[in-house]
Amino acid sequence: MMAEYKGKILIVDDSVVVLSMLKDRFVQEGYRVFLARNGVEGLQLALREHPDVIISDIEMPEMDGWEFCEHVRALPETTNIPFIFLTQFKDVPMKVRGLRLGADDYITKPFSKEEVAARVDAIIRKKKEMESKILMSGSLKAMGLPELLQVYEMNKKTAVMKFTGGHSGEIYFLNGEIVHAVTPQNQGEEAIYEMLKYQDADFVIAPYPVDMEITRTVHRSVQDLVLEGARRMDEEGRS
């Protein structure tokens, strides 16, 4: 009896042994599996196949995992794909670097096939739950981001605003306050200033991830952020 189809997985690693072992496991689980030996091949497959999850080693020839993850997060076609680092690095700074690049999880070698499969299942389940709970969607063409931020502050909303359509970024609201923001290039208040420049991005509003530990990176009020963003854009316009 064939396993129920669960989705697509892209595995990127220069080890044939790792690729073969993980492929066999995920095929048995019901996934369609794509394999690449480095970040260059991986990026091509990610753009072509739009996998549900990417699992990538860090140390690889031609394009390593760090650079691969940066490209994945920078491209609108792939920016929202869950990304798992699979590596022998065990030190905390390396893990922090991976998470700051936008990785969703970090598994160190040696690992068990069961652990990797369980982590992937959990990430896909969480992704599907979030997609099923989208509260609303829209475009900044209809309402600019400054006005949208002020509406959420005024109504004391708790939610996550995620941008798509050629731009990427996330803004986390807790009782109307912005507590965290991130783009592929920045986080915190600098990420807000970057997103305030978006003119035609599409967005979705999803529930605040109560099971996710979020470090506060934004400390200014919405009004202060909007004013500072406008001042910066005015200065850029004059230069």
C-alpha cells in the first residue's frame, strides 16, 4: 500500500550517502523528493519545483548552505519555503547565524532519519495550519503600509503581517504594538523602515504564533516608526 502523498521535499547535500538515506526515508513517508549536490543546483530546483520544505547542508562546493539560504529568502518565489539546516556544526554562534538568515530549524549531525522526518512533518503541519487560518489578505495599492500599521495599533490587534508579491517581510503585532519585524536584509526597526518603502506588495494577515518564542526587536511606537521612515525617505529623495 502506497503512503499518502504529503508534499515535496528538496534535499541539498554533497554527501551521496546522506542524500540516498534521506530520500529513501521520505519516499516511504509519502513525499516526492528532489536532490541537489550544492546550492546552485538547489536554487534551480527550488525555483522550478517550489518544494514544501528545503533541507540543506552548510559545507558544500560552488555555493554553500549559508549563501543558498540567503538566496532562498531573498527571492519572492521561494522566500516562504520552510528551510532546515542539516550540519555538523554544533556551536551556538553557527546556529544563531542560521536562524538569522531565516532558517526554520537546525539539525546537527549525526542524526537519525526518524528525527529529521519528525521535524519535517512538524514544520509542514504548522505551515498548513497557518495557511488555513489566514485572517485576511490584500494589497498595499489599496491602503499604504503607514495607514495599515496605524489601524492595527488603534485596534490593538495581535497578528502577523506577511508580505508577498515581489517583496518579503514579516511584522509581528502584540496588542497593537509592533514587537518584531524581519526582512531578508534586516530585522527590528530597520526592517520596518525597509518595508515602509513597499508600494505594491501583497500581504496576508495570520494569527500570532503563540507557540513560537519571539524576541522583541522593535521598541518604538507605530507613530515614531512611520515618522522616522518618512524622514528617511525624504532625505533619500533629496540626495
